[in-house]
Amino acid sequence: MLVHKTEEVKNTVKSWKGLKVGLVPTMGALHEGHLSLIKKAKETCDKVVVSIFVNPIQFGPAEDYDKYPRTLDKDFELCTKEGVDLVFAPAPSEMYGEGQKLSNDTLTYVCPPFFYVNKLCGKTRTGHFDGVCTVVLKLFNIVRPDCAFFGQKDAQQVVIVKKMVKDLNVPVEIIQCPIVREESGLALSSRNKYLSEEGRKNALTLSRILNNIRACYKKGITDIEALKETAYGYLTDKHDLEYLEILDRNTLEEQEEANNDSIALIACRVENVRLIDNIYLGE
Ligand code: PAF
């Protein structure tokens, strides 16, 4: 079932009294990565809701909000095939109110702590995680799920959403699912659509860098600068590196040395498309 109104979601979920409800929040343009979240939700829950909403308040003024792929018919078809019980695809006016100015002068935002947002993607995407937390909390309040499913690809997002849920006592369990990759190693992303054939080849560098860092760690290198330096041999003038960091995967804290709790994270532009990827150094 496809619905666009909050009230329809609330009424449907109410009729599922006593059943375990899972939410997969998405911005649509669904790919195998999203489908893996949906499959996990189907395994874990009695009823599954997928939200499809390109959330204006998590995009900066110079970002790709207008250009972001919108493929609702195809997305709905995929959801139906996967046995999703309810697809919620609201308009921005349904989520934020007709005529509502989308600014924190006039709208309540959820602002995650500076420590978590002042690094990695948050450093260049000012306000991005305020927008994410605000819409995710709204979706939790509309759907009232028992569990919500997020991909490890957006590792910083998962840490921040978990922190919000803990700090604000939101009664939902956050379940993180592994990154899904093409055979080539490229992490699936809706933004891969923007890449040319050559761009896709250059994009493979991200996973190569991360795999190599992991391999070096497994060989016994724990010095973080030394691990990061191994990346430079892979980068060419086709790569505009935004960050490469090795941090604690649960807290995003800096570490003195890499260990089994470390995560290596990279953001890099290829053909001006901003790509991110990450890998756990331990299991
Ligand atoms: O990861 C995403 O697609 C989005 O940030 C999310 C969680 C659906 C919120 O808009």
C-alpha cells in the first residue's frame, strides 16, 4: 500500500496492534543496499514500513536536492516485490506544513551534539545532521516503529541517530546493516547514477584504499598516520579527497592507535560527485 498522508500511516499502524513494526527510512531511488535493509526488516519484524522522502532540510543550499533522483513508481514496485506492508511517500508540505519556512528560525530542529557533527561529513555539510535527526525523529513519531534499519555506508549517520535515540529516550531499536557493494567493490549509492563509465572506474579507488588500509592493519600496522598515508599511492587528479579518517567506530573518537574497534572512513569527489565509503578494521 502506498500512502502520502501522515494520518493514513497512523491509522494503518494502529490496526497492527501487538505486532512488531520495522521502519526503513529512505530517500528513494532504491537499490540493493536499501533492499538489504528491507530484507532484514522483513526477517526481524511482523510489519515493515518504508518511507520515501527526499528531505529538503538535510541538503545544503549548494547540494543536489533538486537533482536528487526521484523514482517513486519503480521504488514502490520494488517494495511490493519485497513484501513491504506500507510505503509512506509524503510531500514536503505534509512533513513540514504548508508554507512553512524551512529554517531553524521558525521550525523546531533536533541538533545532535557538536562533537559528533563537527567531523567527517558534518564538517563540510553544515546542518546536514540536524536535518537528518529532525526528519528521522518525525518519522519515528509518525510510524512508532519497534525497530529502524540503517546502512553502515552512512556510518556517521548511524552513530548520530543512535545517540539521539539514547539521549532523547526514543523507544526504538536501531539496527545497522552491512554495506552492499557491486562485485567491483564499489559501495552502492543512489549518487552512483551521476557517474560516467570512467567515473565509476575512478570511484573504485575508495574501496581499494579502504581494503588496503584494512590489509595493512591486519599485517600489524597500527600507526594511524602510517595507515592513512597508504592511500596516497591510489589517488590521482581525478580524485578530490575530502577526508580520510580512522576513528573509534562506536564513538567517532580519535584513537592513539588503530585497534579492532577502528573504522576507516573516506569521502572523495569523482566527477564532482561526492562519494563516501568505510570499512571496519576488526571483524
Ligand atoms: O540515509 C538516508 O537516506 C537519509 O539520511 C534518511 C535516513 C532517510 C533521512 O532522510
